[in-house]
Amino acid sequence: MNTFYSSRYASSPKDVKTYNTKRLREEFLIDTLMEEDKINLVYSHFDRYIAGSAVPKNNSLVLETIDALKSEFFLERRELGIINVGEEGSVFVDGVEFTLANKEALYVGQGNKEVIFSSKNSENPALFYINSTPAHKSYPTKKIGKEDVETIELGSPETANARTLRKYIVSNVVDVCQLQMGMTTLKPGSSWNTMPAHVHDRRMEVYFYFEIDPNQAVCHFMGEPQETRHIWMANHQAVISPPWSIHSGSGTSSYSFIWGMAGENLDYGDMDHCKINELK
């Protein structure tokens, strides 16, 4: 067995106000990603969201079901999004091979029984970042290449948040039940992502940070707009953002991150902005 998981229960904003640094990290930080020859998953009770990784270095890895799902196979009642942040690899979905280069994605629809991850070169393996949500309908499996994404330029150098946002798994690109995934890359000289900050009570979010220098870090901000908290994050770590929480960060060097969302609204623009000068 190469599939491992842990669970995180939903937290009230009233309770989070009392958390110290250790407790905050225990509840929201995911620091078990990208371990070689393992599939590591975290099952969040916020919208039943699963975030994880698969790194097939020496062996191919089969995505097995987990006890929390009480299902015969992983995608019996779920859909799956995969983005490769490593070297070239393949995902086999019920026997069909999909080759993913760096920063290419794959959407896998509900009902597919077998998902297998492999790398083209064991010395430089693929690094598959995984998100999964409950699904009510089966949509076709689809690869999303760099040329397929919806690209938006945001921010400005004056506010240190000039960035390129790429939408991979959204309804404009692929048929999907509720999962949404995309990638944001900061431009040279900028450090802030998702600023101005916002909340969206109709869906939760997970941020996965990567391309961070080992000697640098990203400070991720969360919490209610008037009661913010922060978590220092390293390369290949993710953070769970509840629906009531802001989700924004600033790095000490260049970095990228993958955002994933789930909830009852597929409108990307569905968000309640927070005034910067009113954050506390």
C-alpha cells in the first residue's frame, strides 16, 4: 500500500482566535507532500476536500481508496484534478495514458476505477499535486496543456503584486462538477499574492506553494479580516483556507502557488473583497 492519509476537521472562527502557532499549523498546514514513492493525502471536512501528492520515483503508484470515503474505489463518488510540478510523467486512467509535462494538468471524472501515476525518468521524477472533491456527475477525463489555460494578468509593480493567473480546471476550460484549480506566478519584484484579500463563504480553498528557494519562505495570512493570523510556509507545503478566512501571502523571494477550490458556486468572481487599510 502506497496511499496514506490523515483527516482535518472543520474549525470555528471563534475557536481559531485562541490557537497558538503550534495549533494553527496542526489544523491548517499540510507539510507531508511530495514524499518519494508515496501518495500522501489530507482529507479536510471543509467541503470534503482532499489535497495531496504522488511522487512515483522508483515505482508506479496506484491511487487507492481510503477509509474516510467508504467506497470501493477512490473516484466512485469523486472527481480529481492533477497538476504536475516536476518532470515529465504519465497518469493512466482506466488504462488510457495521459502524459503530463511540467505545469500541465489532468481532470479525471467521477466513476473512473483505476488511476496510476508514473515518471518517465526515475532520476528526475514527476511531482503530481492532487486535489479531489465530491462529484454528482461523471464528466470526461481531459488533459489541460499550457496552451489550453485561461490566462489573466493581475496586480501591478507599484503594489508589489504583479502576477499571472492561469485557470486550469474551471468551467470555461473543462466540464466539472465543483472542483476548480489554477496556478499563480509572481512577476519579478513582486511578492504579494491575492491582494486585495477576500473571503467567499460559499466555498473553501487550498493553496499549495512551490518554486520557493530552500533558504526562503512565504508568509501565508488567514483568519477573519478583522482577526488575521499567519503561517510561515516552505517549498511544497499547502494550507487549508476555510470559507470564513482570507487567503493571501507574501514571499521573501519569487514563488508560485496552485489554488484549488470547492463549494456551491463555480463563479470564479464570487468573492467579498476586504479593504486593505481595514485588515487587522
